[in-house]
Amino acid sequence: MIEFTNVTKTYAGSDALQAVNMKVESGELFVLVGPSGSGKTTLLKMVNCLNTPSTGTVAIDGVDVSSVNVRKLRQEIGYVLQAGALFPNMTVGENAAVQLLAQGWPEAKRRERVRSLLKQVGLDPDIFMDRMPSELSGGEAQRVGIVRALAVSPKMVLMDEPFSALDPLSRRQLQDLVLRLHKELDTTIIFVTHDMSEALRLADRLAVIHEGVLLQVGTPTEILAEPANDFVASFFDDDAKQRHFLTQVVAAGFGRPVQGGETVLPASATIYDWAALLRDQPDAVVASGKTALAPADLIAFMATLNGGVR
């Protein structure tokens, strides 16, 4: 577990982060999201001591990172930067094995490990091992950067806007790769992005940061259904509209006061959850907060979507 306690960072009298309190559970894919300049990367770099708090602490499994040998700490943390950040004078195989070399792995074992990981990220080692970074596409370079981060089987991986410079197709493919690797390796990942759609697609939980202030932490569904304030609501507005939560149905004026006996659905429930329930219980009336919604309300609400007339 990674715990941020009252973390503040001040530059030239201005707070880049303001009293951040937050926990990242072991094994989570946790996303830090917010506009550019909000403090996301500053917070991320405190985990591997590339940045340090002005006040407050960052702890991994209860141990303050400032009390740990920095070299040892970083050997246990993978780090993926924008556009791969590969050494231009080293081959793909050499770039991917940097951490292994630093830890004294013999050459044969290094090559075996790198070849295995290249296959895992969809790069044929017979083709890519001896290529130079200049011969790679942006997506290929970022895959090599991921291999380098995973080479020593770190307990966690930090990813700082790794796909921001890629085209939409490559970005989607690498998002799929991160989701698959996270599931297969059961590694804690902290992922920074300013793209709300990317955050919602990847995150087990996410934290919304704006102007150095932590605004909300929760699952994508929780944040879309119950944004903490107007900024969070506006930041995710397009995605929230696409999800169609029951709270949106109520806000549109449908339903009646609850009378008891309704099937209670959580605040995060969408009209698709509601439809799934009606498939098995066609006459079910559901409760969203203090409002009861009947099957006819679902039909009427859906008729208003995409320009329909109520």
C-alpha cells in the first residue's frame, strides 16, 4: 500500500500540492487524472523520490520512502515515461535490460528475460532485440519502455502520461496492453493522465486533482454518478452523459416518491443495470434515492435520448 499523508509541495512560495491525503491499495491500477499542471506528476514522482514533499510523508507498506536507500527503492519500482524515453545509442535489448544490468544479472539471463517480456508486449524478439530506438514507431518504443519497467519484476510501476504522444489507435492498443499486464502480473500501477476517457477506461480507482488539490477519489462509476463538485462533474461530463445513471433519470423529472417495496439500486447504477434487472423481473419498480422508477419511466427516458421527444 502507498499512503500520502498531508503531502504539500511548495515552489517559490506557491503550492503545487496542498495537503494531499490518499491511499493506493496493493494490486490496484490507480489513475491520477486532472488538467495539465494540476500536480499529478509532482505527486507521482514522490513515490520513487524523484521529488520530495515540502511537508507530509509518502509511505510504502508503512515505511516512509525518505528513510529508505534511494537506489534500492528505485530498483523495486518500474517507471514508464512519455514516448518511452529510450537511450538513443543503445539497442532495444540493451535499453530493456538496463535495470537487470545494474543488478548484476549475467548476459544470458538478461537476454532471456528481455526476450520473454518482448513477446509478452507483442514485439518479436528476433526482429526487435537489435533494433535502435530510431527504427521504432512511437507505439513500439513505448512497449520497450514498458518492458524496461517490468524487467526486474517490480512491486509497483509508475506511468507518467505514457501514451499522450501517440495516435488514437496505438493509444487504445497500449491501454489494452496495460490492462492485460496488470491482470496477469498483479502489480500495483499508478498511472498519470490528463485524458478523462483514458482514466475511466483504465482505473480500478482514480483520483481527480486540480490546482494541487485532491478533489475526489473513487471508482470510475462512483465519480461519474456522484461527482464531488462542479469541476469534477464538468471534467467528466461527456462520459457521464454516455453512461446514463439513474440519478440522471430522476434529474430529468421521471419517477414518483418511494412508497416501500421497491428494489433499491445503488447511486452508481445505470439504466443498463436497470434494464438487466427488468429482463428478469419485467414489472420491477426500482428506487434511486427517494424516487421510485417504473419500467415505463425507463422507456420514456430512453425516448428522450439522441434528440427523441418526451
